[in-house]
Amino acid sequence: MASTRNKITIDYDVKMKEKYLAVVLLDIIGSTAFVQRAGAKVAAQWFQVHDRLTRNLCYRFSGREIDRSDGFLLSFDNVLDAVNFALRYQKTVPPKVKLQTRIGIHWGKIIEVQQDDLFVGVGAKRVEIEGLAKNIAARTMSLCQAGQVLLTKEAIVEVRHRVNMHTPKSTRYVCVGMYRFKGVKEPQEIYAVGESIESLQPPPGSDKVKRLGGPKYIRSRARDRKLKEWFWWFIWRASIPAIIIWIYVLSYMVFTPTGRYLLGMPTSMPMLDAIGDFFIAIFNYIYEAFELVKKDLMK
């Protein structure tokens, strides 16, 4: 007796559209450790608070939630909205929920998938995005330090010199270096955006991202320095001539009989006098050599 198998064919409609979007990856750092430390129920409550605050900001800046796990996958129609969202988020949400986060932003071509109602009904996301742009945004995010927002060069080209009423006046963009992403052929030029000098520092490489080069440290601009920063800026620069003056004064005190007398030292110290004469002779030799070279150049 031959057995028969029923073949079930399900017809569904998946709509795909190719477009350019700002892809934003937001990640909660150490979420697993937080769950273990706080307990599943308490952690879930805090994550819900975080997610509601994040969603409110996302919708306020015209973003769309694509997916959620230990953070969010979001998309925006333009990079400026994505940057304004990221800056406002880092300034307001992590301090409230006491969680450290990081954000990566990339502007690129993606495939936006409108999922069929059949699959949405059993838990699929209504909108999904596919393409290399999502992977690059994820790699960019993985580079971030706590509280940092990083952008690719493609994103910077779209947003540089553009502001609106939501953009903080102290916003600054800096290039933090060149990086090679695992699985991506071309090296990536990465930028940081932020209001504080700490948020603009170049991140090190990781197991999936290799740092190729770039600045070791980003310095604050003069117009951005606060009173405390100006104080230490002046102290560091004033310390150099102060040290030179103290060396000169102490040398004079030690190598002259009068100075030794004031310091309570013996006025006659032949060994110390010999050392002083030696250094004076070297100085005179260097000075005379410099004068000879100067005269030759002036002929």
C-alpha cells in the first residue's frame, strides 16, 4: 500500500524596498552581568523602564524600532535625527537607569522588508532590514566605550555642518582613527560625536575590529574648556619655566660659596667646585661652537 504525503503550500507576500537609511545600533553594556547581579525580575523591571524611555526618544526624533534584544536596532530617515537621538539618549537615559550603553551609527543602502501578516501574527517583526549597512553599524557600535556615540564616514558626510533646534550647541565631531572591520573589505574611517571630551576619545580595537591608526588622544578646544580645565592648562604650562628657575636658583646656591653659606653648607667644597667648572666649560664650548656656526651662515 503506497503512502501519500500531503504537500502544504503557503502563499505569502513579502515586500522589499531598497533605500538609504541611518542605521543605529544601541547596546546595553554588561546586561548579562546585571541580570545575574540584580535577579531576573528586578532586571526585567529596569529594562522595561529603559526601553520605554528609549522608545519615547526614538519616536520623538522620527525613528523606527526594528528590533530589540540587549539594546535596540533603530532606523532614521536622516543622520541628523539619529545623532540628535543618540546625544539626548546618552545624556538622559543611562543616568536614570544606572546602565552603561554605547551607540553606533551608519548611513547606507539597506533592504527594508515588509513582512507578511501571516508571520507577523506568529511573532515576526512587521519591518526588518537587511544588508551590509546593518553589519557595519553593529561593528561600529562594538568599538564604542561606555557613553560613546560613534559614526562611520558615510554618516559624517551626511550630517556634518547640519544642525537643528534639537542639536546641542556644544556638539563636536572628531575623527578617532581608521579601523578594519572583520568581514568588511575596505577600512573604515570612524568618528565620535559628543559634548564632553571624554566621549570623544579614540577607542581601542577589539577581536572583530582592528585599529589601523589615528590620534592617540583628542584635546579639548579652547572655547569648550571650563574653569577647572583652564586652571590645569595654566598650571601645566607655568610649571615648566618654574622648574627651570628653581634649577637655576638651586644651582647658584650650591655652586657658589655665598649660596652654600646661606644654605648652611661648608663654603669650601673642592669636589663640587670641580663639577661646577666642568659643566661651565661644556656650556662655554657649546656656546662658542654655536657662535662659529652662526658666523659661517652669515657670510
